[in-house]
Amino acid sequence: MKIKTTICLLLLLVVGYIGSAEARLLPPPGGTCNGGGALVWGSQYRFDHCHSGFNPYEYILSRGNIGNLSPDWQFTTQGSIFAASPSVANGVAYIGSDDQKLYALNATTGEFLWSFTMGGPVHSSPAVAYGMVYVGSDDQNLYAIDATTGMQVWRFATGNAIYASPVVDGPVVYVSSTDRNIYALNARTGALIWRWPTDIATETSPVVANGALYVVCSVGLCAIDTVRGLSLWNYKMDYSIYSSPAVVNGVVYVGSRDNNLYAIDAGTGALRWKYTTQDQVWSSPAVFNGVVYVGSLDYNVYAVNAATGALVWMYPTLDFVFSSPMVANGMVFVGSADGNLFALNSDTGDLLWQYSTGDAVWSSPTVANGVMYVGLLGGNLSAFHLSTHDRAPEPAVAP
């Protein structure tokens, strides 16, 4: 009898939760991301809370029409777009700039909607949830800004600059600061839930999966319990890390300045494999269909088997690849410091499309609704699209 009563109460709670207006705004809880059927959410850095770098909902751009991708609009800020990547949500593109501003633009036309001025450059990539935009600044603050009006909702002060991009999972926003701490905050109010010392000025973004937070720390990579902020495990690396980790199917993938791409068991912290490139790996990996994609300072883009660490293919550019790849509909989108943007066949590495921007590309491309958005070092946010007759119909039901 007690069991039946408990089940009924749980069902009532679930129905009430789903039916509430607030619940409909919640990002999904931590999961395996593009494996195991977990929900994904596309309005934050690297697409989802696992930072998989894969958009499963893109069907407009395809291998058949990508050759017709062309410049659509460009918006010029008053500073460099050094490391910030654009986020797109509800028809709005958000991007930070070294001119100390976060910009909101009409994602279709590039029309200026609003800007919010901070006290320092914005290298952090924004995350959008609860009708707010979360972003860090060199002025030591994490901001929550109303996504419609551009007005500040709250801000949380850390002890140093925030280069990392915040990650939102459920009702919590997590962010790393160069004050050698990672913070878990109430996403609605900005109230501190817990603080965990990384003992290193972390510039990379944390990632959430299966109740754990994975973050760069003083020894290399650390896993933290998301509820209590307690250490779970750490994996030692000999060099500092500028790559943000990705977690897919129980494995953490991350690049390092020791020239390696690592695959580490997300549950135990044990090394699965490592793949050695010819130079440092600052790029954050993308993971799709059993393959890890990442750039290296050796001028190459790599595709590596996610299970074994064996090389699948390698594509050469003419300069450093700081840009983190984005995967959508069988294509890998990535930029290079040589000023070029590339779309590569995800299976073979064959070049499908290339565009010379005339400016270095350090930002990571964002692909949404048939448009590719990317920030350029000179301060421009550029959007690329297909002409109307090249746009393939979107399937009625996503797989």
C-alpha cells in the first residue's frame, strides 16, 4: 500500500512539474548526450551540456548543397572576437567582443537588437536559459542578462577574470574563473551553491554529464560531484590544458599542450587511450558517431576513432587550428588561423566547402537552422547561408 501511495505521489509531482511554465524553460538534466537517447540543448557553447559539438537537428545544410553556402550578413563590433563563439536561441544570435560588450542580433538578418556593456573584454561564450543569457567577463563577473531586453538580472563576482564559458544544467549554472575556483550558482538568482578550488587559473569551460562536473584543474583533469561539490577523481597531465573537455558515452575527451588528445573514463578517471599530434591541442573536441574531431597547432584537423584512438583521417590547413570543430549532418565545420573556414566530410575528411574570410578564425562555428555563424579575430560576426532554392526540406520528425 505504501509503495502504491509513493508511486502516485511521484506521478503527481512529475505531472505538475511538466505542466508548469517554469518546467518548460528548464534545460534537460545531465545525460550521455549524443548516445543513449539523451536530450540535447543547443543554446550554449559546444551545443549541449556535455559539449559534444554535435547538432543533431541540422538538416538544411547537407553534403549535397554545402558548396552553395555563401556570406549572408556581417556585424562589426568595436573589438576583436578572440575566443568567444556565438550562441543562437529563439531567433537571436549572441556574441561577446573585446570591446567589453555582449551583442544580441537578429539571427536571420543580423539586425542589432541590443548590447550590454561590462567592465572588461568578453572572451566567454554565452549560454541561454530561463530567458537569460549567462556570460563571463574579464571584469571578474558572471552576468545573467535578460535575453529580450538586454538588462542585467544578476551578477556574481569572482576573484579574477572569467574566460570560460558557463554551462547550464537543470537549475544550476557552472563556471570556471582564473581566480582558481569553479562555482556552482543558482541559475535563477545567482546565489552560490558551492565553490571548488581548482588550484589553477582555469580558462576552459566545465562540462556536465551523469551527475558529475568535469573541469581542468591543477593536476590535469578533475571530476566533481555536482550536488555537493566534492572531488570524485583526477587524472594527472604534465602540461596545462587550454582545451575544454567533451563527455560522450561515458568517456571524457580533452586536448592538452603536451600534443595529445586524451580519452579518459568518465566514471573512474582511468586512461582509455591518447593520440599524439605534432603540436599542442588547444581546440576543444567534437564527438559524433564514434569519432572525435579536433584541431591542433600543427595546422591539422584530426578525426580519431573514439573507442580505440586510431587515426581515421587528417586534413591539413595553412596555420594553427585554435577553432573547435562543430559537426552537423555529416559535416565538420572548423576555422583556421590562416583565415579560412572549412566544411569537411565527417567520414572521409574530404573538403566540401572552403571560404577565405581574410581574417584569422579562432572562434568556433555555430550551425543552426541552415546558417553557419562564426566570429572573426578582426571583430566581425559573420553568417553564411544557402539561397532559397538550395534549401532542402526539413524532415517532419527528427530521428
